[in-house]
Amino acid sequence: MNAPINPRLANNITRLSEMELTGAGQVYVEGKYAYIGHLTNREKLGTTIMDVSEPRKPRIVSQIHLDDLQSHSHKARVIGDIMIVNSEQNASALGRKSEQLPSARAALEQSLGRPPTAAELAEKLTVGQADIAVLEAAERSPYEQGGFKIYDVKDKTRPRLLCFQKTGGKGVHRFDMDENYAYISTEMPGYLGAMLMIYDIRNPAKPEEVSRWWMPGQHTAGGEKPTWPGRRNRLHHALRSGDHLWAGCWMAGVRVIDVSDIRKPKTVGAYNYHPPFPEPTHTFMEMPKRIGGKRIAVAIDEEDHSHGAAEMARRRGRPHGCLWVFDVTDFNNIQPLSIFEVSELDSPWSRTMPGRFGGHQFRERMKDDTLVYCTWFAGGLRIVDIADPSAPQEVGYFIPEPARGCAGPQTNDVDVDDRGVIYVVDRGPRFDILEFKRP
């Protein structure tokens, strides 16, 4: 449970304990418990609740298993005795081709003057002929389990389901919540890509929609026309601080949303650095206090592709996902101040097949300091001090050994409790509890 760390793989960090645990998308610590959402449901595992009152001896107290093999539940957040988890469609090797099937069929029928054959459809959709039957089955029975579930977790050993709020499309990916509202990033009928749904959860058994927010061009059912291809521009998720939501919007950069009137969210700030930067914006959040008299926010990009040899050759010279620091004092004139990047030389697994190396996520609940805890896939955990926003400085790092059956680490999410204990989850079967000693 407490294996020593290879000195080459850590700086200013010691491991308190480690555990083999099904690959996870999020870890969230509330009080003496950690809530972990799992990425895959091959074991039908959705959420683990773990007692971490003794960081050197973490103990699983309960697990929620899924009964839907089409879905996963890889995110979890808790306020008081209420826990929300997501329900999202599993990724498919065929992607979203079933959604393109009707339009492809109609276009071919118009050009051929007859119904197309399976071979013609396959060529049009760039799939194998045998895949057409799979796509037709998905077309007949579209996914209907997207949404979020609300649990009562007063008794941590027996989480009690209060509500399953269904949304649409592939479902809910990530979200934020407080005592009154849930800020849900989801696909919905009539919208292109994920957008924001705000729900009143003061009666958690009956959440009520309060308002919606989207970027102009997403509401296709309302006659809007996107100026981008596919789902490039969409909400990843939005985090609340005061009267504002801070939204990472994938290839549309960042947005600041005023929710002082919760029923009328409105965009008050925006900045997009795509292009030239190629990796999508994942998370955006303001720092808890001004730094040098300025209002400062940070954003992190998600390294969106695996880096096998062929992929690395294709993208040689292209920057990886990184951490951004912004001056957001004036929402009408958001200015980038600096970026923080990790060299490929800093991890022995930076080019491991088929993993990723680059930014992904930071600890979302900022404290009254200047530290940003970032997960970096094969680069592990990086702790970055932005006391000088123009010159971010790494003050600690931890790169876990590869999980069982994995070619390299894929550090996915991080949280820190009130004691300063750090919790890190990997996409492979591992979970680490760490301690940081600032130099």
C-alpha cells in the first residue's frame, strides 16, 4: 500500500498509499470520503466511495454498479449528503456514424434514383460493409440513457438513488454543483454538441430546469447555423465562482457567463486561441484571490490524441495541451499572460503507445494560494505556482508507474483535501494518495 517512488519520477512529493482500482475519470473529496467515478463499465462499476480518514490506509466502503452496458458514469461530485453522477454513452469504434446514416442514405438515393446497397452506404460513410448492420441497429434503437443521477449519500455504505434526470444525445459528460443548482454539460435534442443546462436541485428528488446557455450557432432547431464543422465548438463544462460560470468550450476557447440572474445566463467574456493552438480547451477557472492586483484565471487544454509512433511523426513540432494563465480583470479584454508546458523529456512515457502526453485537467476547487494542481496524462501530476502569472513555475511533480496491463501512466484527475493530502486517479487500474512538501 505504501511503495516508495522512483526518485526520477517525483519531486517534493511522497506517496502515502496506492491501490489498484478500476480506471477513473474523476476523484472528488468531501470530508473524510473520496468519491471516484469510473471510466469503463466492463465490471459494471460506476462509482466508488472510499474512506480516506487515514490516507495511508484507504478503505472502500461502497460501490455503485451499473445495469446499463451502454453507459458509463465517470464523474461524481458531492455537496453535503447529495451526490450527482453522470450517465454518458460509451465510446464506440464506429463513433457517431449511425447519426449520419439517414442523411447518407437520402443523399445516395437521390443521386442513384434507388435505395443504396449496404456496400454503397459503407463506402459513403467510410466504414466496413459489415458495420452497416450495426449502424442500422443503432438507428432503430438510439441511446436514451443520457443524463445524471442524484443520490442520497448520508449513509456512505448504502447510497440511495433519488432521481435519474435524463437529458439527450450522448448524455452528460462533466458538471458542477452547489447547494442549490447543478450546472450540467449535456447534449440535448435540437442543439449541436454539448450545451449548458442549469437545474434547481433544492428538492433533489425532483430537479427542475432553470435555464439554458449555448454558443450562437449551436441551437440548430432554433434556426441557428454553426460556422464550424461538426461538434468542434461545444461546452466541455462550466464551473461556478460567485456570480459567474467559467466555461471551457473545446475548440471555441473560453467563456465567462454571468449567472447573477440564474434564469438568464449571459456571456460577458470570451477568448479563443484556436487556431493556432491545436488542442481543445478542457477546463477554465478563476483563481480565488487577485494576484498583483489583477483578476487571474487559468485554463487547461486536453491532449486529445494518443501518441503512437505514427501519430508522433505526423504531429512533430506541434505543441501539446498546456496550462494557460489569463488576466480577466476586464471581461471585455481578456488577455493571455503565459503558458506552462511539460517537456517530452520530463517523462519516460511521453511517447508511449497508445497513451497520451499533455495537459488534461486541474483541481477544480481552488484554494487561497497560487498553486494549480494539473494532471498531464503520461506526464503524471504537475504542481504549478502562478504567484507570478507571467512566469508559472513548477514546484512539484509525481509520475506514477504504469498501471497493470498499461504501457504507461494516464493520470486523469486530481483533488486535494483540507489537510493538503492529494488524491490522483489514472485511466488504468491505479489510485495514489500523496503528500506535497513545498520547497
